[in-house]
Amino acid sequence: MAQYRAAGLGANTAFMQAFGNTTTELDIVTQTTNLLITDTVDLVRVAGGTKLVELLIWNGDLDTGATLQFSLGYRPANSDGVLVASTTYFAAAGQTTWQAAVAGSAPTRYAFVPIDFNEDVFITATITASAAGIAASPTITTLARGIARGIK
């Protein structure tokens, strides 16, 4: 199992200024190797104290064939975290959107019950069926929006 991570993972987090409470996290993973079953990809880091309400992803073509599948969930960012990870909170196994490019003008929008994170987490994809191959170096861009609530 290989683990891949977005380059910034937390460096692009921003809280709205002047008494606002909106958070926005944006990060990009550049994938240079074929994704194989059980690999994980940490897409973006969400700060503790955030109620996550929106998750958008757009990507290059990550599969030269049509076999790549994944699930989408979260895991604690720190090894001493108490939150129990969920590999399928945002999307169950069998997602196929990475088999072809998805434009930023029409990103994949995940529907989920808004969730409070009381500690830092990674939004993580777990590969459930290997890609046939990879061409060039496609990227995966993730935009996560939430409400800053403060760590409880």
C-alpha cells in the first residue's frame, strides 16, 4: 500500500476575516504513479473545530483504462487523534469519477450530512480497484468549505 499526499496539506487553509466564520481549504495532489488497490491519497487537511459543509473535487485522467475505483472518507491527521476514521463517509467504494478528467468548471460535488471535526483530519481517498495505467502527471484538486466553530 502506498500513500500519496497533497503538497500543501494545511498550508492553504484560510479563515474569513472581520468576524466571519467561513473556512476554505484547497489543495492539489499531482499523481505520478499508477494508483493501486489499498493505496490512499490524502487530498486536503481540514482544521479541527471546522464543521465541513461542502466538498468539491476536479481531476485529470487518472486511469488510461476504465478500472480505477475509490472510496472517499477521512482520518485523523495526528497519530494520537481520538477520532475514528471513516473510509466511506463522503462516498462509498466503487466511485469511478477519476477514470476520466473532470473539469474545474463542473467539479464532482459530494453530498453528505455536514460533519463537525474536533481535531485536524485528512480527507482521504482509498483505492478499491487499481487503475489500468497512468499517462502524464494528472492532478487532483480538492476544495473543502466549512464553518469555523472552534475546537470543543
